[in-house]
Amino acid sequence: MSSQQNPSTHADVDIVDEHGHGHSIAAWAGVGVCLVGFLILCLAVVFTSLVWGIVGGAVIVASLVVAYVLAKAGFGVKGADGKPVGVGRPKR
């Protein structure tokens, strides 16, 4: 017999989404902005443009700011009150 618990025994918690794993508006927005920054940076390498390289790097740094601000505004894995939000969270 396995020493691991059966996930189906936890009726009030979704084990797969237990820690959020970035399933939030803040995470998706941060990744989206970061991808745009990497696209700009890649084009800067292909077309050898220092200015666009700096712009791409700035957009990548801005993606961290976007994700942080949205998370603090309550759109992250935890709400503005610090409690977990979303489907599959423990019922309080």
C-alpha cells in the first residue's frame, strides 16, 4: 500500500490547484508583457539595434512591475485581503 494520500479524500480542496501555480490575472498579464518584451529584444538582436534592445529590456522589467501591481490589487493568487481566491480553494 502506498504512503501517499488519495487526492479524492480531500473533498473541500482541489489538490492540483493547491498553490495557485500562477493561475491568476496578474501572472498571465506579467507573462504576456514579458513575452512582448522578449519579442522586441529578439528583433533587436536580428536587426542589430541597441535602442530596441534597451526598449525590450525595459518592457521585460516592466512586466515584473505589472504582475506585482496586479497581485497587490487583488488579481493574484491571493486576494487583496491576503486570502486565497479562485475555484478549488479551501472553503472558509
